[in-house]
Amino acid sequence: MMTRSWLASAPLVLVPLLMSQPAAAELTGLDRLHAQARVGNKVCMIRHEHFGEGSMPTRRAAELMAMRSWSGFTAFEYGRPWGNYRLAAGRKMDCSQSGGRWVCKTSARPCRPAGTR
């Protein structure tokens, strides 16, 4: 009697999971939990902000890290179209220096291009 190897059946299980990843990474549907409004050529969350923080030896590096932190979490929660910091509304960046390092904190309301859905 021949038994079927688990490896032989793995592609049948993994293929649907892998195929669903790009769609899941694009939009999660959680954005619908927050009120949104069209602002020019983008759609923005009205009263919901996200935050990011970075600590680095230079101010510019700390700002970039804070922006990446904001973008990464926002894209994780709502999908890539929402994670573009340059599109975000009401961006604020506060930085301070302590012990030879810069710490920057940012907040902004997520926005996405209007044509994305």
C-alpha cells in the first residue's frame, strides 16, 4: 500500500493561502470602522489618527523612522493604500533630543487615493 506524503498534498493547501495574500494585503476592510470623507483626490478618515515613533542619532533619521512606523502599522491594519504617509491628513511631527539621540513622534489621519477600493 502506498501512502501519500504530506509534502505531496501541501501545495493543495498552500496554494489557496498564498493566492489570497495579495488581496488581503491590499485592503483589510477594517477601514470601514471609521468615518471617511473625500478630500480632493483622496479619501481620509475624519477623526481617527495613527501614531509612529522613531529614535535615531540624527533628527532626519528619527523623522524617517517615525514615518515608516506610522506607515507600517497603518498599512498592516487597513491595507497598503492607507499606509502612504505623504497622503495622510493633519500630519504632525514632534522631535526632541535627549542623551545624544533624537526621538520623533508623528500622528496623522490615514488617507488613500480616491480610486482605490
